[in-house]
Amino acid sequence: MRRKHDSHSSHRKDSVTVTSRELRVRSRLSALCSRRSVFSLFLLSFLAFSFGCGYHTVGHAGQLPESVTTIAIPAFTNETNTYAIGQMLSSAVVHEFTTRTRYHIINQPTGAADATLRGTVLSTVSSPIAYDSNTGRVASVLIVVSMKVTLTDRQGKVLYQNPAYLFREQYEVSQDLASFFEEDTPAFRRLSQDFARTLVANVLEGF
């Protein structure tokens, strides 16, 4: 009986020893996997950050060919009765390209231009949207301008185009006749600046 008991005790001891080894191995494997998981997570985060930083911003030629360094921007064609709106829009676009990009901008399409941006003002609409309750006069006006734009290279290939730009701007009408002056010109100017910012971003990003 003693021998049988000793034999059973020895077998139990070996079983415990094996189990402890397995636990140590499993513990090491778990730690290794944990370190690999942390490293993998760090690597994925680094790659995501790196690719995120690759987003193009205005000022970098994202879609235009590298051969384009000089862009001609003549005054936009005006098909409306709004005075000088074509010149106002094209001047805003020239200013935006000049101040926010590396391109050399000229006013007329010549042999020096690698690309030419042409625009056409299709319509301008002014609509009263609010009235003064005391006088019944117009208090607020909404102006809507539609345009089309095309950018082509030397060979006439279209690099960018949008046939349906539509921009809105609202302005208040002074009710004081003594100090009354036209507010539509500043409103058209604000609209032109908004359009220019959008156009330059669209051309460079290719949206």
C-alpha cells in the first residue's frame, strides 16, 4: 500500500510540474502576443497618421500637371446686365491664385501661358426677402449669381471645368434716405471672394 501510495504521489507531483511549465509557457506567449499587439497598434496608428498628413491643401498643385506654371485668367465674359460683374469675379480669382498658390498669373492668354482659365457669368438675380414693417420698403435682398468655368492647357485639353457654379449673398438695405447708398456692390464683392476661394480649392484638389 505504501508503494502504491508513493507511486501515486510521484505521479501527482509530475503532473503538477508539467502544469506549472505549461503555465509559464502560456504566460510568456501571452506577454509576447501582447507586445506584438501593442506594436501592431502603434504601427497602424503611425501609418494612419502618416497618410492623414498627406492631405492636399490649397497652395499645393494636387491635380494640375507639373508642366503648368503660368495661368492666364482673362476677365470673365458677362452675359448679364449687372455692370462689371465679370471683371469683379475674375479679379477675385486672380487675387486668390496669386496670394495662395505658386502659379504665375497673367491677365491675357498668350504664348507664355501654360493654361487658360475662362469664366462666363450666366445670370444674376436680385430678390427681396424681407420688408420693413413700418415703411413697407425692402429691408433685405438676396442676390444669386450663376457661372461656368473652364481651365484648358496649351493644346486645348480640359484640365478642370464646372458649368454650374451657383453662389448667393444677402445684404441689408438702409432705411435712412439721408445716408442711403447701394449695398449690392459690396455684396457682389463678398460673393466674388467666396467664389474665388471655392474655385481655387476645386481646381487644385480636382473636386
